[in-house]
Amino acid sequence: MINDDMFNDLSTFDDNDTLENIKGGYTPSLNRVYLVGNLVDAPTKAYTKTDKPVTTFTIYVKRPFSDRETGKKEVDFIDIEVWDKQAENCEKFLEKGSKVAIVGRLRITKYTDKNDVIRNQIRIVADNVNFM
């Protein structure tokens, strides 16, 4: 179940994020993402070289509007990455179609594909995954 505390967490601000610093030219930044969606497939768990668990999965999130031309609902597919104990729980309890609420941060990494084209991979690194 989603609770209101999930959407009130601004703990990413630090001690330098004061009004004086903002007025003086310092602008705080915030990288926080809140999503509710369903798993496209079962999650996949792996381990790093240091034996740290990481689970990945993709969720689909329905947009609240329809395509103007076709009238079909639009859907976004979003890659999720979860670490440590939460990674193990996601792999253990989630399955294809499971509904989840996710709080995390956006991570964009660049890579070069097999055709030497530079690509961006956008993924959410989850701090909190609630099973719904």
C-alpha cells in the first residue's frame, strides 16, 4: 500500500540547501522518482564481484491519457534496479504482472553499441519498492 510518507521524503537535500545559499546563487538539486506500475516479466537477480545482490526488472506505467490518433492508452516501459536485501525480496516475491510502488532516483549511463553509436540507458535505482 502506498503511504503519504513516500511522497514527503526530501532527504536528498543537505545542510547547504538553505535559503541564503539559494539566494546567493547556489541551487539545490533533486533527483527523486515516484512510480506505480506492473512488472513486464519476472525479476532477474545477479551478484556483483563483491557478492552484492542486484535485481532488475521492467515495469509498465499507463499514462492517464490516450493517443489522439488511435484512441489507445499509452504505456511507458521503465527499467528498475534494486540492491541488497530489497533486491533479494523483489526476486523472491515479485512475478510477472505484480503491482509495485517505487521511490528512487534516475540514473542515466552512456554506452557504445555494436555499431559504435553512443546510446543513453535510463534506469531507476530504487530506494524503496512497495509490493501492492
